[in-house]
Amino acid sequence: MGQRLAEDDPSSRIDRFNRHGLVMAIWAPAVFVAVVLFHAGYVHTTNWWFVAAFGSLITAFCAHIIVNVVLKTGFTTRETALGSTILVVLTLGYLITILTAPDMLVDRLMMPIGIGLGMLVVVVVVSMLISFGPRRAFEKFDVVRDNNLRAASRLPHRGGRR
């Protein structure tokens, strides 16, 4: 008999379920508040509502990071994929809106939402730099090295050529 995988361990499953519940308890109200604030910004034509909406999302992201630190975990692959997908869809929706919406709507929404989406990207990059350091943070995006099956591709980088 071999060791049981962590996924098969009942206590590990309960721990992952508890972490998931805690993360959802952070994100669900934050997203609800952000949607309400986005709607208020759209209706009242005031940029501060948009600032508050993006502030709600950034606060939830920071709370998620705190949960990861306290529980000594990281972002799961699924969380990373979901967050990336949502950010890409929102950015595409933003760009399509700029191209197709009436000029009055574009003039009113382009600046606050564009800056907010940009700030979300900055917060994610800064959190990666803080968590992993510059080298390991950018290695997360190095898909060429991950797909290279040669043994030399797994060696740590020791600087420039000699």
C-alpha cells in the first residue's frame, strides 16, 4: 500500500472545502457591492462610485491574499484561471463597448473603468512581485520553459553566458 494522495485524504478535503467557503464569503459580498456601486456610478454619472466599486474588488483580492497567507496556501489553478478569464472578458467587453457604444456613453465610462481595470492588473502584478520576487513572478508566464521537455530546461538559471 502506498501513501494516500492529499486529494483522497478526508481531512484535506474538509480543509479545502473550508478554505473555499472562506474565500467565497469574501468574494460574494464584494462582487455584490461592486455591482451595486457600478450601477450607482452609471446612474448618477459620478466617477467616485466607480472608484468605490473597484476598491471593493481590490479589497476582496487583498483579503483573499491574507487568507492564503494565514492558511499557508496559494491561489489554486482554478482560482487563477477563473480570475484571468474574468479579467480578459471584462477587458474585451470594455473594448467592444468603446467601439460600439454611443459617444456620450464612451466619454462618460472610458476613463473610470479603464483606470479601474488597469489598477486591477497593477494590484495583481504587485502582489505577484511581493509573493514570489521579480524572477519567480515572471517565470510564472514562461510557458516556453514549461513546455520544453529537455532536462537542461529544468536547471536553475545562474546568470549570463560564460
